[in-house]
Amino acid sequence: MRVLLDTHVWLWLQASPERISPAALELLLDPSTERFLSVASAWEIAIKFAIGKLPLPEPPALYVPSRMSTSVTRPLPISLHHALAVGELPPHHSDPFDRLLVVQARGEKLPIMTADPQLGAYDVELLAP
């Protein structure tokens, strides 16, 4: 299975896996599962760290790549198509990072693992963490 992780789910996987249900954790830890983290999530992490809203044990430039490597999570680049498709979404959600995850998930045919129920308003498959 292939799955796009919402930023908070990826962070939970790194530091608070107990926040993830046993079934979701089993899926995420299955070696056959391909985990993806959007570049938008890395951007969100960097911004929240810089403004003091996200404490991390080291700067995001070190934390994100090292944890992606240890958790065998692949980066999902942002394409021009992804960026432009955000403008075509209905305004169900105002968070620009989440809107980008929606278009990436749709374009790449990936379910999103998220605890954000607002994303359910879009035509995208959601997996509960």
C-alpha cells in the first residue's frame, strides 16, 4: 500500500506513536507500505519551528531528513500541476498546506492518513491514524 502522511501523523510517528491506533501503526510499520511525506509538510514543519509553534530536538533541516531516512519515508515533490490545482479546489478548508496535500493525493492516487475530518469534504480517500 502507498500512503501520504499528513504532517501531524508523520510527526506522531516520529515522537508519539502511541497517538496512532494499533491498526494504523501496523499499516505504517509494514515494510510493504510506501510512506510519503509531502514537501509541503517539510515546509510547514520549518515554518512552525521558526515561529516557535513546533518544538523539535534539532532544527528541521537536520530533523526531517534524518527521520525520513529512519522511518523509510519518501518525499513527495510539489509539481507545478499540484500548485495550480490548489486554486481549483472548493473552499472547504483554508489551510494551504492541507489543500496542497489534497491535490497531491488526488493527482498521485494516494490515500491521506490524517486526523483532520475537514479533508473528508474533498474527493480523496482518508485513512484514520
